[in-house]
Amino acid sequence: MFLTRLIYASTIGEHFSQHTIEDILETARHNNVKHNITGVLCFNCSYFLQCLEGPRADVNETYKRILNDDRHHNIVMLDYREIDSREFSDWTMGYIPSSTISIPINLKFSEASEFNPYAMSGASAYMMLLELKHSVPTL
Ligand SMILES: Cc1cc2nc3c(=O)[nH]c(=O)nc-3n(C[C@H](O)[C@H](O)[C@H](O)COP(=O)(O)O)c2cc1C
């Protein structure tokens, strides 16, 4: 089965709390190990940016569940492609909090200084995630 990478942006739902993000990460990590999915989830007070990589069918199935999750909305796919190797193989689902996303990093990869994944191309989003990967410890 071909390795596939999917990147999407979404907006957090109402009643979102720190517990919600902890629940999401716990479920994601538990499920992703079973399906050989790796990746990273970036989050600030408004938006998510997530990269999933793994076998094509598993990435598709996982994304289908994510699309139906009412803890976020306005889900927009930024990139979907076959890949030769993973970039986040150490992370069942790495978490990058907003404090890691500095103004210079936002300016480098998007048009503005605030984190807004909708204003980024798929390529820019991917490059930003690669850069952020080096600034957080492996989980
Ligand atoms: C922003 C966000 C990211 C998520 N990431 C994942 C993920 O990487 N893997 C996963 O299995 N579920 C993820 N989920 C949870 C799914 O939407 C869904 O609740 C879960 O897969 C259901 O799992 P269950 O059938 O084992 O209860 C995410 C949800 C949100 C809101």
C-alpha cells in the first residue's frame, strides 16, 4: 500500500478547552499506532493544522472520521499526495502548541504574522511543519 500524506486546516469548535485537545491527542495516538499513521497536530486558540502520513487506505479512513468530528469545522484539505518516506515517523501524533509558532515562523511561511493555516499553501504548511518539528521534543 502506498504511503500517503494528507494536510488539512480546520477551525476549533465552541466549548473548546485544554481537556478537548488532550482527549483528541489521546484518541489519535491510540488509533494511529494501530493503523501505522504518524504525523503532527498544530493548534492555536482558533485553528488546527494537521498532517497525517501512512498507508493510503488508513489515511483516508482516519480523515473520514476526522471530517465527522464536531469538535472542529470548516475543514479544508491543503495537500494530499503519495510520498516515498515519512517525515514524522517518531510521532504517533506530535503536538505543536501555539507558543512554538513564533511571529518569524508565521512570516516565513504565510502572508501574516499570526498563525492562520487557511492563508497557507499546502507546500508552505508542510515546510512550516518540518521546521517546527525541530523545535519540539519527540514524544
Ligand atoms: C483536530 C482533530 C485531530 C484528530 N486527529 C486524529 C488522528 O490523528 N487519528 C484519529 O484516529 N483520530 C483523530 N481525531 C479524532 C477523530 O475525529 C475521531 O474522534 C476518532 O478517530 C474516533 O475514534 P474511535 O472510533 O476510536 O472513538 C482527531 C480529531 C480532531 C478534532
